Amino acid sequence: MSTQTSHSPSNDTSAWRSQFRMTHTFHLLLGTNEPVAGEVESALKRAQARIEKWVIVRRGGCYEHCIVVEGIDDESARALRKEFAGLTGQIKVHVEHMLHFDSGTARH
């Protein structure tokens, strides 16, 4: 007698997510006359993104923001990218979606 087991994609997804942590890194490039840090922070709070690291570097007449966040999915990150791009006319935005292997979880 043979038995068949059904494959459930939702079970695979939950197992997969327990082994990885997702972060999103936003790269914003804007002029020094365009102070938007407060607006960016407000947008991140509304999206319930947790800021892991935020670095601002001034290069010539520009500010480069590198903001690493977690707690949001890819869709939310794309929506935030659009929102950031719409804050001012001269802002350039790029987002990286990154998976981090959580070695502590994998040992269990």
C-alpha cells in the first residue's frame, strides 16, 4: 500500500522565512537644498519599517542617504521607493532587497 503526501507551498514559505531575514536598503541622492530627512522618516514610520541603519554623506552639492530597514515586504519597499521619488523633483532613489541567512535559526 502506498500513500501520497500533498505538497503545500505555504508550508515551504513559512519554513523558508524562518531561516532568513529580509532587509531593504534605500539609496537616496538629492541636492543639499532639498531637506527631506523628516519626510523620509515619517514615510518609514507609516510603513512600519524598522530603521536598522541610516547614513548620510555630503558629497559636493549632494546628500547621499543610505537607509537600511527591516519589517516590510518587497511590495511595501517598492511603494516607499515611489513615495520617496515623489518628495521632490531632483531626488534619485534606488532600493535593494536583501535576504540574510540567519544561521542561529538553521541550527535548531
